[in-house]
Amino acid sequence: MAEIASKKGNRLTWFILIAMLAGIATGYFLNTNYSVGAPSSLDKILQSFSLLADIFLRLIKMIVAPLVFCTLVVGVAKQGSVQTVGRIGGKTLLWFLCGTLVSLTLGMALINFFQPGVVMGLPLPEAVAANAPQASLTLKDFISHIFPTSIFEAMAKTKYCKW
């Protein structure tokens, strides 16, 4: 039984390595054949790849939060006693609050000290810019927004629905 499991795991490793090499070869082929002459033809070809990458990244973002939450719940549930859970929960909350306070204080201090973007001299956006017309919905946007980045985003946002 262990032999079968190791063969399946080994086969998956080979599939991953083959897919990585195929991706490198495809990128090299597209770069050498299409980037020299007409960059617009390369952009057309890469649109389909960017759609797949957007969908993949949205699905990864959607699974991360529930996975972390379930991992923490199972870890806390295995502690056993309520005192242990309370003590670990209190320490976790204290570390989280301290880390948040330190990062916010450091961020505000560094922003005020370095003042990034001042040299660029960009004008502040006016109230008229808020009423600018929205860009039209493309097929790529439509397909990529079928896959939400989180379950809560899917319930909270109706980006393209005009009820």
C-alpha cells in the first residue's frame, strides 16, 4: 500500500516538473518569436494567459482565508481544556494588538519622515473625477469576475449589476 502511495506522489512530482518546463519553453518560444516583430501580436496571445492567471490568483485568494480559519479552529479545539484555550487566545490577541500598534506607528512615522510622492507634484483629484464615466465591461473582466476573491466579496459586492 505504501508503494502505491509513493508512486502516486512521485508521479505528481513529475507532472509538476513537466508543467514547469512546458511553461518555461512556452514563455521562451513566445518571447523569441513574437516580441521582436510586432508587440501587438504578442499582447493578443498573452491576453488568454493573463485571464488564466487572474482566475488562478482569485481562486487562491478565495481559499486562503477559510483554510487559515479552519486550521486555527482545529488547533484550538485540540487543546482540550478551556483554560488553555483562554490563555492561548489572550496571548494571541495581545500579540496581534501589539503587532498592529507597532506597524501602524512605524508606518505613520516613516510616511511623515520620507513623504513619498511629494516630488512628483501630482494634483489632488477633484470632485468631478468621482463622477467620471466607468469603463465598459469586457469579456475578460466578465469571465475573471465570475471567480470571486473571497466568499464575502461575492456576497457583498454587486460590481456590474444595475438593479
